[in-house]
Amino acid sequence: MTIYDILKDKRRQQVFDIIIEEACRQWCDLIDECPERRTGEGFANFFYEIFEDKENEYIKDMDLSFVEQNYDKIDCDKFFKTTNGFTEMYYNPDAAAGGQIVELTINNDDIVDAAKQHKTPKEFFSYLEGVSKGALYDVGTATFKETAQYLMDSKADFEGINKKSMQGLMKAAGIIPEKTHKREDMER
């Protein structure tokens, strides 16, 4: 690792100050036991070792702080219309990684199958979650914060695991016909 590796990565830049302070503390704590440290020689390599060891921990802490500050905006299920169905996105706080954004690709055929087999929103969406392909963006990874920001800022076609979302997905998949307005012939 070099300083250039840190400079070209925004997330690494964000934790640079914290880690350099920690490296300085660790270096200086042992200065009496290791007199060769008094010259400062070798500090750069020591710093890079500490950086590599600690960067993921600090980035994960930053992500969790971001989630905590924005939990009311991130704690939702959003459905975005696609060509062949929907993309569902939500935050899963219970993940082994400490939290993650889940992105599911729901195709129209699966919506049709879910509608045939399940009548309540809970069962309907549980089925879709089980058959959909997904991507996970774990807290502390390079794509987490960007994806979380997208989830917060984007206007969804439907929000929530509820009857309205269920009917919206079914309507988009062609199961529920669009409402038509009856026109009566008007006399002149």
C-alpha cells in the first residue's frame, strides 16, 4: 500500500486522519521499549500496516453511523418498475455483516406465480423474496454507502410490504386489469 492507494479511494480518505492518529499513538506508546522508533524511521511502513489492519473496521463504523443517522429513511421496502418486473430494495439490519442493502430482481412470471399461490401481502412477498435473484451490499464494503444513498433518495413505484404494493405488482404483471372508465354515449 502507498499514499496513492489511499488518495484514489474516497472511503479510505475518510478514515485516513483517524488511522494516522491511531498509528502515531501505537508508535509512541512503545517508544521507551523500542528506542529505534525515536528517529521515526520505519513509521511509514508501520502506518500502512495499521491502515490495512484497521481500515475496514473504521469504514464499517462509518457506515453503521450513517445508517443510524438515516434509519427512518432507509428502513423501507421500495419497488422500482423494470422492463420485466421490479427491483426491490431494502435494508436488512440483522445480517451477519452488521447490516446490508438487499436488492432483489423480481420478474413478472414470479409475480404471477405468487399471486396464484398466496393471498396475503406477507405470504406474497415472502414467496417473491424466496424465488428472486438478489445482490447484497454489506456494511463496510465499497458499494454500501452509495447504494444506501440511492435507496434513500430514489422515488419508488411502490413502497412497503402491503396490499397496495402487492396489487401494484400484480397490475404491472398483467394479473389485475387496468381500470377503465365507462363512457356513456351522450345525446346531442
